[in-house]
Amino acid sequence: MAITAEKQTVTAETSMTAEEIIGELRKLEQQIRENECIFNMTMEHDLIEACIYDGKALRSRYRYYHNMARKLGIRVGAWQR
């Protein structure tokens, strides 16, 4: 997934720079991949449930930062899920 910053804008609502938003998106992408790996290897029902819950939380945070980046005109590669 290609993520690049076109604007060096600081948002009023979060005071995050474009680089910080992109950094959060990259970190979340990695955490989502790790969560999927753990989910695929887990056999215990309670741990599977926890992985599902964590995965949904990670995806929600990713959507939040993705929408923020879009509002600021930061180009972000599409997330294929």
C-alpha cells in the first residue's frame, strides 16, 4: 500500500502533521496484519473472540485516520478489505 503526503498540513482538531497521520496508518496496517496472523493460528475460542474484537478496533482506528487524511488531501493508497 503506497502512502504519500502531498500536504504538510497540521489539523486544528488533532494537531497532527501529515507525516504523523501517515505514520499512524502504517503502524495500524502492520498491527492489522499481525492480528490476522494471530487469528489464523489461534485455536482457543476465547482467544479467537479477542482477536476478532481487536481486529475490529484496529480497523475502526484505521478508518478514522484514513478519513482524516482524505479531508486534509493526503494521498493514501486504498485499503483492500
